[in-house]
Amino acid sequence: MKAAGLSRYLPIEDSRALEDFELPPPAAPQGQDLLVGVQAVSVNPVDAKLRRSGKGEETPPRILGFDAAGTVLAVGPGVTAFEVGDEVYYAGDVTRPGCNAQLQLVDERLVGRKPATLDFAEAAALPLTTLTAWELLFQRMPYQLDGRRNAGRVLLIIGGAGGVGSMAIQLGRHAGFTVVATASREESRAWCLQMGAGHVIDHRQPLAPQLQALGIAQVDAALNLADTDRYWQALGELLAPQGHVGLVVEPAGELRIGDPYKAKCIGIHWEFMFARARFRTADMIEQHRILTRAASLIDAGELRTTLTRRLGPINAANLRQAHRLLESGSTVGKLVLEGWD
Ligand SMILES: NC(=O)c1ccc[n+]([C@@H]2O[C@H](COP(=O)([O-])OP(=O)(O)OC[C@H]3O[C@@H](n4cnc5c(N)ncnc54)[C@H](OP(=O)(O)O)[C@@H]3O)[C@@H](O)[C@H]2O)c1
């Protein structure tokens, strides 16, 4: 099978940072695994972080990629939710070979049926970021998807135009929040409004005066999707007593979890999208349920794809371009590669 991966961990400027390989296909699926024919993939900061941070040589090559859409080609003996021919989308498991390969094994409990109204590329843009935003808002933080429950609540999203932010804005709005997103450029600002943000402020300027200008003295909930250390103090000051903050990025330094967080009794919630797969938690089937529910909302027109750019077929050259763009830190929505040449 064709695959694009790495045998050494190199900066993206090096043409060997990601290379094309011809690899043996995976073994027949066992247990609850599906064998999927991958048709489209998206890229995420985790791909670039893994590519940059690893050490030594990989034999066989390491295959990255944790956002895919494709077709089920074979099922393990324990599979109950899918059959051959089903069209699916999933993020998968960071501890197993990724989706930048024509064939991939993935546990059915991490997989959802592809939204019927989307093509493979539009669907591949979604799983990792949808799972992240959904798990954070509705499973780690105490909020419900039901729009009536959050009416009157303000949700501040730092990094609104990124992959996670694009889906968090949509889910926050669907859940009834007034969403204030942050963006620092005209393009990212316009995208946040398209995703459903009620207001957009600039994360490169002090946040409090911009919120005050909108008549917002404090926020009920905040998601920091960009830089945990940088906004920590400001968010503690902006959050209302008994509010909640959601985090997804490892802090570079130490966070002071005392005042103002303690005095205001602010809930601090971590999300790691791969935790369920990595630790094989008893509830890992939640990811199947979330992706299935998200697909229904997409097909009902309540949520939309976050795809912004199609970069061509899945190969090393196009993946290197995708990593370069992601490493610039200024992509809007999601980059997708589709098909094999
Ligand atoms: N824990 C988890 O499960 C999990 C899951 C997914 C992602 N993540 C992490 O979450 C982060 C965001 O992921 P993503 O996929 O959304 O990234 P992304 O798509 O690469 O985000 C790009 C956006 O980040 C914004 N941005 C850049 N620097 C910023 C800053 N200092 N403050 C606020 N916004 C800034 C940019 O907006 P402007 O151009 O407007 O500045 C840009 O639109 C990454 O670090 C990723 O590794 C964690």
C-alpha cells in the first residue's frame, strides 16, 4: 500500500521530513478493528508536534495522521456497529499507525458513520476537532448540548479560527451560548463570524477592555485553545464566580491554580482527545456516539464542515506543505488532502 511517513524526525524544511513509502498492508482485522480504505485525511498540530519531537530512526517508517474519512473494507470478528462498504470518519488512536496510508486498522468504538451530506474531504476535516470541542464542552465541562440550558451564558473562545475553535464556536452557539471568539487578522475574524460567533475580539490586544466595550463584564465559560500560559491570568480575572475554563494545550511553565481561580471557585477542565483510546477507557465508545451525533447535526444543517483548503492527493509533498502551513500558526479552519495518485 502507499503511505507517507517518516523514518527520521526532521524539520519540515528538510525534504526527507515526510517521505513516500510502499508498505505491506496491515494484517486482517482482529477483535473490534475495522480495516478502512482511507480516501481523505486532514492534518492537525499533533502531526507536526510528533514529527518535531521524536528521536532516533523508525523502521518500519512511522505513519502519522489522525483525521480520516474512508470506506470499511473488512471487519474483525467482534465488530457489531459496522459492515463492509460503510463510509466512516474518525480520528483514531495516537498510539497506533495513523491514517496517512491507503489502509488503516481502527477500533470501531472510535469511528462514526460519515455524514451523508458531505464528501470524504469535507468529512475528514472534522473528527479530531469535533471530538475535542465536544468532549471539552459537554463531557469535561458541565454544559449540555441542549440550547435552552445555556441561554444568557457567555462563552469566550481563545483561538476561534483554528480547527478546534471553528468547531467549538459552532457547538457553543448550537448549545445556546453567546459566543465571543478571538482572532487577530481580518481573514480569521471573518471566519469566526461565519462559524457563528456573536462577537470577535483580538487576542493580541488586552481582552478585558474589548469585552467591556461589548457590555460584557465577565464570562461564564472560557476555552483556551491556543496558549495556556499566556491567557491564564487574564482568564482567571474575566471568568465569573463558579465559571469554568477548558484547556487543551500543555502549559510551558507552571500554572498558579490559586487566586483568582480559588477565590471564585472556577472549575478547571483538561481535554485530551486521545485519552480514551490511549488508556482504552471503559467508555471509549463515547467517541463513536459523539461522531454519530455530530453527523446527524451536520446532515440536519445544524453544523457545517470546517474545511477551508484542499491540498491535492495524499502524498509526502502535499503533507509537507500542510505541516508547513500548520506550523505557521495562522491557518483558518482545516486543510485536507484527498485521494491517492
Ligand atoms: N488536547 C487535545 O485533545 C487537543 C486537540 C486538538 C488540538 N489541540 C491543541 O490545540 C491547539 C489548537 O489546535 P488547532 O487544531 O485549533 O490549531 P490551528 O488550527 O493550527 O490554530 C490556528 C489558529 O490559531 C490562532 N492563534 C495562533 N496563535 C494564537 C495565539 N497566541 N492566541 C490565540 N490564537 C492564536 C490563529 O488565529 P489568528 O490567525 O487569528 O491569530 C489561527 O487561526 C494546538 O496546540 C493543538 O495541538 C489539543
